[in-house]
Amino acid sequence: MRKGTVAIGFVAMVTMAAVGGHYFVQQFDDLPLPSLPGLACDVRADGDGTIPLSNEQMANAATISAVGIRRGIPRRGVVVALATAWQESKIENREGGDRDSIGLFQQRPSKDWGTPEQISDPRYATNAFYDALLKVPNWQKLRVTEAAQAVQISAYPEAYEQWAARAEQLAAALGGDRTGAVSCEVRDAPQTTGAAAVKALAATLKLDWGDIRSTSQESSISITVRNESAGWQYAHWLVAHAAGQGVQRVRYNGQEWTAKSGTWEKSASEAAGATKQAVSADVAT
């Protein structure tokens, strides 16, 4: 993990200047998505606030959340993990960092986090972080920065707290608490299409979520859900991973997201109750 440079991205620095050094999610309203190159995703927060992220950041955040949900990690743990990744790598799966630091959490092979190949895998790195967090006594009662620091042992122990509010908002959206809260533009042509894309999407779903009830067709996949919150967890995950998985359309509970629009809208083809028990996704053909 890094013990040198504190990674605060362009967005964070602009926000700091706007509000005198304090971080508030609501201030992202002043930073419209088109003016920030590379930030193609938008997470709706409380009130009218939004959080812009890149496709890579959004996909990694969705994986961190999904792994936590699958493992039954309390929401607080997901918040700590997201805040830590935001500070350590800007939620980017980096090949290097300070000394031998690697990946989302800038874990170090020399500190027994795993091999470079293992730490470079976002799922391995996320599981390793949660494993370490769960060993911290009373971690749920600690401040986000204190819980993160107990795992990371950083030279900047208070640095994680600046991401806590945004991590809470992101965890709520990816945790299915909010309807249609994750939107992404897909700006590049998909690398895989049709049956190959469906197969790859199903494999990635399994990596993050484990064994789930799904059915695949030539250009689509449908996931059976137990309740509406779980439905939005999967729906938001699919949108978050759309750019890397060739997803063109996601439908759930009468709403649909399309790669063309980049936003959630009322579905013109299905009634609200028709898709409440399943989330469906179409890939590029």
C-alpha cells in the first residue's frame, strides 16, 4: 500500500477549491459530466447531488460492493472499502504505486498481501481487504478513516475520511437502496458481441456474485431476484460494467437503461410489474 503521495484526483481538488477545503457530495452539481473528460458515469446521491466516475472506477466500485454483499459484509464495511480504494488508487486497478504497491488498495506483496498476480485481481484484492478488516476489533464502531487505517497502516491515517461521505452514497446506490441511481455512458464500441459477450458477462457475474439464478440466450441474460433491493443491486452492477462487457440495455421493474442514452427511463415496452422478479440485460450483436 502507498505511504507516500496522497492520491486526490482532479475532481476532488476542484471540489476542495469550491468549498474551502471541505468535501460535500452535493457540490458535484457544479461539475457537469460533459466538462470532465473520461468521467462517463454518474451516481445519484442524496438530494440533487451527483458523483461522477469513469467507467473503470464505476466497474471497480461495483465489484467491491458486490463482493461485500455476497459475503454478507455489513454495509459499513463496504463503505470503508470504497473509501480506502478511493484514497489509495482512485478506485483504479493500478499496476504499480509507491514501492511495490499494486491494485485497487495498493497492497504490497512484500507485506504478505499476496503475489503481484493475485493482488492485480480486483476480486482477490477486495476479498483480502475484507478479510483484514474483519480482524480489526470493533471495526464497525470506528470512524471510516480509523477502520481503513487499521488495515492499511498508511503514513496519512486521516486521509481516508475525506472520501467517507461519497463512499456512503456510492454504497447506498450499489447496495440497491436507490432506484436507477447508477448511470453510465458507453462511448467505445464493444470488444465482444453476441453469444461470446453473453458468456463473458455470465462469467464476470459469477466472479462477483457467486452462484446466481440466471438464464442466457444468444444476446441477452436474465437474473432472477429475491426482492427489489437485490434487483437494483444487479441492475446497477450491469450498468457499471456495461462498457467492459458489451451491455447495451438493462431492464428492471419497468425502467430501462440504454448505452445510447446513458440514463434510466421508463420502459416503453414492459409494464412495471412485468420485470420486478428479474433483471435483464442485452448485449451488443
